[in-house]
Amino acid sequence: MVKNTFVSNSTMKICFLNRSSYLGWWRGTITRILHEFGFKILEIQHGFVSKSHYAYNYPDNIVKNPDHVSQKYLPDYLLMFGKYWADVVNTPSKKVILGYPYLDEIAKKLPINIKEISNRILIISQGTVTEKMANIAIELSKKLSKYEIIFKLHPGRSHLKTDIQNYHHIKILRL
């Protein structure tokens, strides 16, 4: 059971808003309106974040100023997979480390001794650059014909514009 670190009384209104840090016209507007109605906005980390991820890194003058206008448009809390992830973001949202129980359970089932497989390259795509990464896989397959290229498609992408299927030693993984 997770200890409730968000509310001090039972009357607080909470909204989980997926990718609310990404802002944009509708996410920012929804967050601002929910704040006006007294809601606390929580965003759950849903994937990779880094110091270069635009949605989770703001200048210190915004982060350290509780009266900055951005506070109206950003989530109050980010629920993070772990300390590492919380440390690589710079945001005015309060970071709460919950962990990633699903991944922890999967990790317990992994073999301790993993056999290295030679002549295989794994490329894990990212939603915003999937097509570019697919083109990299194609170029690698042309230059490294003795290698099998495993291309892990981002879960948010069901298709590719790039015709990667025509390359016999590129295998596409979808989840």
C-alpha cells in the first residue's frame, strides 16, 4: 500500500492527467482550469525522461519561483519511477518517487546469466523521432549486412511511414 503523501484531508480534489507537463493548448488549458477549480494535478511518469527532454526541464527562474505563471499550467506532482529519474528533471512540479512495480516484477523473472548474442543490434525507438530511427536502422542494415537489426517500435506508434519491412534482416518488435 502506498502512503498518501498528497492530501492532508479527504476533501482535496485530484486529477491524474497523462503527459500534463507537455503543455500544448489543450493540456495547459485543462490544467489551468482544473487548478482554478481546486484540483491538484498529478502526472505519472510514462517513459524515458532526461535533462534534454523539453517537457520536464525548465530554467531555474521558473522552477524556483512559486508565483511564476507556469505554475497554473503544469502539474502539481510528478510521480516518478525512481530517484534517478527524479534527479534528471528540473521542473516546478513536486517529484514523488513511487517506483515502477511492474518493471520490478519483470526484473525478478529475468535470468541472472544473460547470454550475449553477437551480430545483433537493438534500436529502441522514441515516439518523436521514430521515423529518423527507422532510417538509421535501414542504413545500418545496408552497411552491416551480416547483422540482424532489431527495431523496437515505440508503444505509441502502430505503424511506420518508412518502408522498413523490405529489409530482410530488420525485425520489428511491437508491444
